[in-house]
Amino acid sequence: MQLLKALWALAGAALCCFLVLVIHAQFLKEGQLAAGTCEIVTLDRDSSQPRRTIARQTARCACRKGQIAGTTRARPACVDARIIKTKQWCDMLPCLEGEGCDLLINRSGWTCTQPGGRIKTTTRGDAAAEGWTEAQAPEELQGTE
């Protein structure tokens, strides 16, 4: 009888430990992004100057090996790290479909030209201009319209 009680107590303790591990794993999983995806963490806009809007956004990305946070179709995305290192910004397709992409002369960013002639200029933050390592994912963009 004592052995049966001990076995039931042991089984109950094992079940409790298993449930605690499952719940803990679920909490860890909820804060993680799927590999190769990004989410916008902050987005600030400043329209205090006439005919000009300055926008800053910070994204959190979980990029695969060989990738780094960048911009594709005007959204945060994981892109080939070579694009960032060589500052060939238009290779990551940062503009919306139908817009033309041109590098700024000093390669600090790019412009997206809409069919109507409106131009959106995006410059990269200082950390990106100096070249990030692949492990650094947050992206800060400064765009002007």
C-alpha cells in the first residue's frame, strides 16, 4: 500500500514538472519571431515642416544566417547582408511596385519616385551606414517626403 502511494505521488510530481516545462516553453515562444521575419517596434512621424514628413521606424527582425534587417516594398524585411555592406540599397527592392529606385550620390540611402513625380527619400541611420554585422537586426530608417 505504501509503495502504491509513493508511485502515485511520483507520477503526480512528474506530471506537474511536465506541465511547468510546457507552460514555460509557450511563454518563451510567444516573444520570438519566426526565422526570416520582421515586425515594426516603433514608428514616429514629424510633419512640423511644410511639404516634408520625417518618419523614423525601428524594426525587430529574426534573420537567417547571411541576412540582415533591411527594407523590401517599403516594409522591414530580412535581406542579403551583401546589399547592406556594399550599400546597393536598390537591390533589396525598397520601393513599392511601380516606383523607381535610385541611389543617393553618397550612397547614404535611396529615393523612390512615384509615377506622378512625387519623390520619397530614405536615408539609413549612422549604424547602418558604417556597416552592421549580421547579428545586429534592429533597423532605423529616416525617410522624408
